[in-house]
Amino acid sequence: MKHLESIEEFTQLRDNGRTIFMFSANWCPDCRFIDPVLPEIEAEFSEFTFIHVDRDDFIDICQQLDVYGIPSFVAFENGKELGRFVSKDRKTQEEIEAFISGLK
């Protein structure tokens, strides 16, 4: 999964195409729990671009999107929010896949 590098990149990705931003942090054990399944999820939903957003590096984006728990997912298509799976709870592969399936 590609890591977000700038606020400008966030805006460009949000406004062009179908993008799912995964908000995470290195110190988050629930985020590390889902790391092994993320490549499989990305492959299954290849119509989306998946972007890892480090919550500590991009706290302004988190505040703007009301993302206060991690891991969390927010999906956009051409600038319009499609959906969000935002909470502080641990997420399973099945829950993440169900969320993304519901976006179609």
C-alpha cells in the first residue's frame, strides 16, 4: 500500500478516481493486526487505489475528516465521500471487505 506523502497528494487522490484512505499509525496494535491481510484486500478491490495515511503525520487531515480512531477507512470517488468505516475498534478482514463491497 502506498503511503501518503503530502496534503497536496491527498487532495489530488481524493478528487480523482476511486480512493480508499486507510488511517493508521506505527504504534497502533489493531492496525498491525490487519497488515497481513491488506495486500489481499487491495487485490480483491483493484478498482480502488489504497493509500496509507499515518495519523501522526497528517493529524490535520484526520481532524478535517473526523477520524479520531484507528484503524479507519474513508472512501472517495472524484471528490465525493462514498463511505467510512471509522472507529477505534479492531477490524477483521471480513468487516473491511464488507465495508468496501457496500461502496459499489
